[in-house]
Amino acid sequence: MRKTNRIIVLLVIAGAILTASAFSQEKVKPVNFRKLIPFLGDIPGFKPEGKAEGQTVTMGNISYTMVQREYASDGKRLTVIIFHGGSFAPPYLMFQQMANIQVDSSDEFIKSIKINGFKAVEHYTYGNKRGKVMILLKKHLLVMVEEEKAENIEETVKIASSLPLKKIANAVK
């Protein structure tokens, strides 16, 4: 199984490099992080750990906004990230590659799904019980939900589905 994982990782990296070179000239003006922070509110069953944090960064042709907040509940940890930026950015590249791969192994699975009408990817690793859901709201707008000690991926998908996804999409032009 380890060999299979290495092959998948190499395919994802190769695809990311090709995608990055194809989109490297594309410039996106991300929304300021302060506009996205309010969407990281309470999540039923979880307690926020600190305040939501964010940043908007511009370096030459590269610019992005990222906000995140961490939560906890009964030994479980949850991280919600909203990312708005160019197609070259690692979170966006990861989504694009994972959306085109389907994996079902004794270690993990990756599968494309729809959440509230949006294209999404679910990824679950059995060994460390980590659920990850990535939701593409618009071409340059991605929401990621990662849950540690998740009993199953359905739990993480349910949390991701409860987020105000349409409101987040409408907040970004």
C-alpha cells in the first residue's frame, strides 16, 4: 500500500506543477480577509478555540486571502479554512488534483462529491481518523474543513454542509 500512496503523491505533484504553469499568469484580486472572518462563526457541537484569524497577502503577481478558525469537542479538533486566490495556490491545486482522483484503499479514500450543489472532495484516512472536505464555491474560492479523530467522513461532510456556503460564495465577486 505504501507504494500506491507514493505513486498517488507523485501524480498529484506532477499535476500540480503542470496546472501551476498553465495558470501562473492568471491574476486574482482577492477579497480582504475581514470580509470572510464573520463566516467562521459557531459550529454546533464544537467550541471555538480563540478568535478567527486571517490575512490578505500580495507579492507581485501573487495575491491571496486566507481565514481560519479552530474548534474542539470531546478530544476532537476541527479546522475551517476559507481560501480566495489564484489558481496557482497550493490549496486550489490540491483540490483540482484530488477532484480528478478516486482512491479506495485500506489506508484512505478520496472521492468527488457535491455539497449543497457545490463540487467537493472528501478524503478520509483510517489510521489517524482524519476527515477532510474541500468545497469549491467559485473558481478561486475554496472552503476546507479538516476534522481530527473523526469516526467517519460523513461526520466531517455534515459539518461542512452546515456552513453558510452560498453566503460565502456571494460575498466574493
